[in-house]
Amino acid sequence: MMRKVLIPNRGEIAARIIRAAHQLGLKTVVTLSELEKDTLPAQLSDEVHLFADGPFEENYLNIEGIIDIARQYKADCIHPGYGFLSENQHLAEACQKANITFVGPSADNLKRMGDKQVARSIAQQANVSLTKSWEGSLQTILAEADALPYPVLVKATMGGGGKGMQICHNKEELLEYLPILSKQALRYFGDERLYVEQYIKKARHIEVQVLADKHGNLIHLFDRECSVQRRFQKIIEEAPAANLSDDIKQRLYDEALRLCRSINYTNAGTIEFLVDDEGQHYFLEMNTRIQVEHCVTEEITGVDLVQWQFKIANGIALDFNQDDLAINGHAIELRLCAEDVTNNFRPSPGVIKNLLLPDTSLARLEIGFNKPGEIHSQFDPMIAKLLVHAQDRASAIRKALNANNALIIGGITTNAGFLNTILQHQAFAEVSLHTRFCDEHLAELLKTTADDDKLIGLAYTAYRIKRQQGRFWRQLLQFAFSIGDNRYLSEASLADKNLNIQLNQEAFQLEKCTLENHLLKFQLEGKIHHFYCFEELDTVLINHHQQWLSIKADDWLPDYHPESNGESTLNGDHYLAPIPSQVMKVHVDEGQEVKKGDLLLVLEAMKTENHIKAWKDGIIDKVHISAGQQVKLNQNLLAYKAE
């Protein structure tokens, strides 16, 4: 029986494997770079091996080094997760030679299905439906360029994860991209071979999850919808696929099982298909590993796929059969990525400054960290997976929205808001899905609806009022601030949990106003609003439905109007303290001539500086205060005299 597992991986999948191993009573060793020594896998694992700095070829992709680490820590099995060496036959062979159990399929399975051209040949022999394809060397494909039915899709023979792929709409594009993609394939996958296949324009990406033990038992765990993608990489997955006929699904199940039987497949695997708008299906590829989206299948079946990977590798037979399985409800997975969706989904590494995780009752969160820290540029931009399970798809969508809004990652740019717009899109609700969904609707998906400035202004006022309760200046009830080009003067009165606010003289009543762990909630005209608020220097950052807004206390003052100065802190020729505060600096002396707009003094309250400027031309007559002095509300600070 296995006792200790080495996990040559990182991030959320490493944490996922560690938890499964511990549930089975296995000890764990995780390999991490120095950059990630404080991440969640390091906290969870029994032991941690830190790689020396260097390229992946010297650590995560170094098979000889991985085997040496396993020996060093006396690990008797290796679980590679996904990515890195997860589908590398040479690692499986090295494990066999070292008498270490490889938690995954056999080296022969990996070899045959990892080569996409060989896999297509096997699928054809197993009577599995295929798209037309043209394969071979770069020169062979170039020779076929005139005869191809465009558009076509170019893929790396040993590729995966959506990388190294390109749609070519004509011969000219094919001739342009083939040499580029061949070089990329050699760099990414160590094999320059490419193949070209018929491109199905409006195809859905449907997967079938399988489990096969070493005793001849083979079952499928139904299907997954993985059509919502960007750059050929999935960002939302569902189980089961909605609005897909039982007839089509059964055909996919039958062909997936037939393919697995033809190669005596063992362990967990996924067979991927394309289904066109006429109901025709085509084999895409087989993934001989656990997949990122395996969790949605776990949610609807109750089967722990990672635990079963360990059990099968340990020689344990499946203790259930096909008839024991049933679909329970609907599951949705959101992939949270550090990327700028407005800039062609460019990766956006950086430092996470604010982090709030959703309650476990809202969602299942697969993540590689549990505190703020740096997202490094050398790793994949996916930083977390958020999963929800509900009775039906509509309920799951609502639950996914709520959960996504409760996962707050501040300091870096993420795709969280983009995921929200997808979940709320009519075509998504109607299951009008295909692999070019994001491209087709991109303009609409990028067009987020900005919040009403007044609502944000109310939230800003409520946050500052709630934050100052119990402090020395708790009577501070007036703020000046800007949102975009709009300037606001906000005055508030607090009564228990209710706030009466005047925003530029317009009255609002906020009921049941609370602030707890950065979450501000209030009810306005019968509707409950949620905001997440953070302070950064003199700025308040507000997150509302995954839209971030930064508000800074203004240094402007309203123009002086003598007819209304009875209500103003600008009392004619005097300036009265608008708030209880501390004088930070006095910029003028008695007798000094000033022009309208000149800086007079700086007051500080609530860690916010208020820059007081001259409201008219004149001469400073008296300065009643000095730097460092604490002043009260309406205290006389300085006076003008006529020129």
C-alpha cells in the first residue's frame, strides 16, 4: 500500500491532491519554487521541497530530478496533477524503473494518446467519429495547402491546454502561421510536428469523464460542457451539458468507453468531443490525466476523482458500477485568471493586496493561496476555481454570481467581472453556446454597466461614517469627494443602523447599514446593496459586483456664496474647521497675500488629508492655529482682511 506521495506541482491542483491524499491517510511532499514557499500547498503538505531558482527544465520538468526528490523523501508514489509532466510517458517509465507508483495511466497509454496523430489513428480504428485532418511534417502540410477546405485549425501534435493552436482562414494565413506554430510546438512541447484539421465553426466542446481500474472495470461519469473559452482555453465549465439530447450524449459515452477499451486504459481520463449545430460529433483528443474541470463532475456524482486516482494506482477495484451512478443537479466552475480582458486577455501578474474568500456555504473554492501575496509572471494566469452546485442550471447560475461577487482579489487585474457578464448574458442563459462564444459576443461582454455615481457616493459616505464610529472624530459627518468628473458634498446623520444622507442636497435614507470585515451592506428603497471596501493610503477602494472604483477625499471647496454662508464653514472672512481634525501644516503667514485656489493649510482626519485652499483673493489677517494642533468642529482657523 502507498504511504507517501510526491506532488511535483503547485497552486490549486497541488492543494487539491494534498487534501485527497490526507483523506486516504497518505503523507505528502510538495515541490515548490522559492517564490511560492508561503502558499497554501506549503501550509498543507507534510513536507516541502524547495526548488533552486531556474527554468522549468531544471525543476518541474526535470524527470531525473523529480525521481531523485522522491527517493530523498522516501515517497513511494508520484501524482503529477495537470500541466508540467502530467502526460509525460517518460516520467511514468522512470517511476516504473525506480519502483515508484505513478498515479495515472500506464506509460503506454500516455505515449499513444499523448501523440495527437497516433490518438486520431486509434480513434479511427475504434470507430470513433473524427474530423478530417492533414498531418505530417511541415513540408508535407505545406504541400497540401492548395487543397485544404478553409477555415482549418492548426494544432501541435504533442500539444494540450489550448496552447499552440491557430485558425487559418485561407492559404496565405496557413503559410504564415505554420512555421511560427512549428517553432512554438518545439519550444512548448519538445516536438515540432503539427497537424491541420477541419474547423467546425459553431461547435460545442463536450467532454466525457471516465474511470478505469486494473481489474477490467470501466465507467463514464457523464458529460461536461466546456464551450465558453478564450484563446482556446476554457473559463467556464458545467456538468452536465444542458440542451443536449440524450441520444447525442449516449453516442459520446459509447464512443468514449470504446476508445478506452481499445487501449486497455486505466485510471482517470477525459475524452473530448466537438458537437456541431446539426448534432454531429467528432473526437477531439483524450486527456490522460486529471483535468482542471474535474470538480464539476465530482459535484454532480459525489465521486472523488482524485481519491480514485490513488486507489486505482494502488490496485483497488471500483466499488460501484455504471448503474450506481446518477446525475444530481447542476454544477458550474469559474476559472479566475490574473488577466486584463480589455487588453486581449493579457496576463496580469502582480501583488494581491486585498483578499476575501467566500463562505464555504456559497461555493467550493479551489485556490493555491489564502493570504495576500504575489502572482508571479512565470506561472499560468489561472489563480483559482470557484464551484457551485444547485438543483438546476438557473439556480446554479445565480449561485455562481453570488459566489463570484464574494471572492475579492484586489491589487491585480482579474477576469472576475468578465465572468459575471457571461453568467448574465442572455445567450448563456439560453445555452446558445459554442467555442467561439466569447469572440462572438466580446463587445457586449466587455461593455460593463457602470454603477450610478450616487450609489457609489452613498456607499463611500456610509463606509466612512461606519469606520469612524467610536473614534475621537466620530461626529465627523461631512465629506467632499469626486467620482469621475462629478464632485459631491455629503452630509450624514447616524441613527442606530440607519443613515440619513444628503448628497449634493438630495436626501437618501440607508436602512440596516452594517460594516463587517470590509463588507458594507445597506438597504435603499427596499433593495439590499453589498459593497466591499478597503483603505489604501488616503484612498477608499470599493468593489461592487466585481467592478472596482477608487475614491479619494477631495481637496476642493465649493465656491463661496455669501447668501448661503450661514450654513458654510466659509464664514465670510473666516474659515471654520469643517471637521474635528489635526492641523498637519500651515502654508500661510499673517499679512500674506493669497489668490483664489492657493493652498492655505492641511487638516488630517481618518487618515485622510484635507487640503484647504483660498476661496477668494485677499490677505491673511489672522492665523489662529499651528501645525500639530487638534481642532474642534467649527473652530475658527484663520481670517481674511480686505485688500
